[in-house]
Amino acid sequence: MEPRSGLPSPVRPRRGWFVFATTAVLGTIAAALLPSPWSIACGALAAIGAIGAFAMFVVIVVLEDRERD
């Protein structure tokens, strides 16, 4: 099935979700291992990755629901 109204297929957002989720995980690990100034920067990077991964998850769910209809 092709998505309606020119929306992209869920495959491309899944790649984005993978990038954001990997950034969140690696940022969390780095924040735990690095000294203070770097751990704050890595913690912020992990937070941005987590927010992006959640947003991409929502996009994927919406696109898959539209694809089923």
C-alpha cells in the first residue's frame, strides 16, 4: 500500500528513530563515564536524542495508522 497525501513511508522515519535512539544511548553512556564538563554536554546530547527518538516514534505510529486505513 502506498501512503496517501504524499506522506513518506514509515521506513525513512525508522532510520531517523534509529539515529536519535543511538545518540540517546551513547550520550547516556558517555555522560556516566566522562568527567564533569563533558558529562553535562553528553547528558544534554542524550536528552536531545531521547526527545527526538520519542518524536520519531510518534511519527512512525501515525504513518503506520494512516497506511492501514
